[in-house]
Amino acid sequence: MIDPRLIESFESLARRRDGRPAVIGISGAQGCGKTTLARALAQRFGGAGFSLDDVYFTRAEREALAAKVHPLLAVRGPPGTHDLDLAHATLDKLVRGELVGLPRFDKLADDRGEEEPYRGPANVVLVDGWCLGATPQDEAALAQTINPLEREADGDGAWRRYVNSELAGPYQTFFHRFDVIVHLAAPSFAGVLDWRCEQEAGLLGLVPGELPTARRTELARFIQHFERITRHMLDGGVGPGVTTVRITPDRHLPV
């Protein structure tokens, strides 16, 4: 549930700046409510935008990256698996008020879906993404594995160092395009699996309790791809321009 006061608190942030719409990012762990909040803000302030999830590389592109750099890069999500050129181009058109095909990603098919046409101008441009505003880690932090995925599939650290280098380079360039990034900080990483399973059940048209145990096990492995950066952000690993809002275990977003 989104507290209406939280939506209203964005009123000053959502004002146009120098004749252009404000560009606002919303970040947070999977299932925390960032997309719901972005949609509520778009409705309230006459905005438009897209999700970082919608600009993943295609499955074929990720498979090619996996073959060239590291097998874990076939899995969408971490820095290095997004088409930032597409993100920049989409953001450019939204800010200029041009006709744009908003990218959409089909998570069940694990590939790009059909674009959604949008004709501006938008009063505010909103982008949600789990790692928006994250800062890179230092070498000492990268040296230690933090979960079974890293120990079993990235023992030498090549994958996490590649992800970190992408986060330190092109992702910071993208983050700097935002006027403000709001980070919805979960109480801890422990509840993220339940949130992600609720998302999956919704995609499949099921209630959360009907999600097969085998699929929950797969998702538990999947979210380990996000664990390092999520924990880093919860520990304060966000840029100086990021505003952190703490949320409760039931995803109530307090002011």
C-alpha cells in the first residue's frame, strides 16, 4: 500500500525544470513496490516513463555476452545486461516530448516484447530500476563471495568484477541524468524472496501460495544474482544525490 502522503511529497520534485520535465528515478529490491509507485506518480502528475527491466539486452545478445565474457551474464538483471543506449535514447525522446516507442520486456519469454507508443509531452519522466543510484564496491568487498551462486559459479570473481566495472562506468553516466533518485530501502534482504515469489505468482495468474515449490527454489537462486548490490545499497551504497525512504516488511511506504 502506498501512503498518499508519499505521493504528494513528490509534488515539488515533479515540477518542470528549465522548460523540461523533471527526470525521477525510483530504485529498490525486487517486489518492493517501485513500479507501483512510479505508476501512481505518473497518474498523479501526468507523467510517463519506463522500467530498467524493459531495456534488458535481448536473450540472443545476453547469450552472446555470456559466451564472450562470463556464463552468468546470460541471466538478466545485474549491471551489464541492460541496453543503456536504448535507455538513453528513450529518455531523450521523453524529455523532448517526442513520439517514442516505450520498450517493454516479456519476463516469461525472457525477451523483448512489443513497444508501447507514447506521444508526449509528459509533465514528469519516471524510470524505475532495482539498482538505480547504486555505487560500485571496492576490491576488498569484491574479493569475498556472499552466497552459493558466487561460490559455485564465480569462484574467481570474474563475473562480479565485470558487473562492478559496468556499474562504475556506463551506469553512473546514466544515473547522472536523473534530477533525483528515490531508493525504497527494504528492512533487510531476507524478505526479498517472498516479494519476488508474489511477483512470479501474479505473472502466472496464481495466488502466492499456489506457486510450485520448484519454482520458488529457482527464484531463490535467481535473486542471488542481485544480492550483492542490494545488500550494498541497504548498507548505504548509494550516490550522494539519492534519497532513501525506508519501507516496512508489508511494503507500506511510510513518509
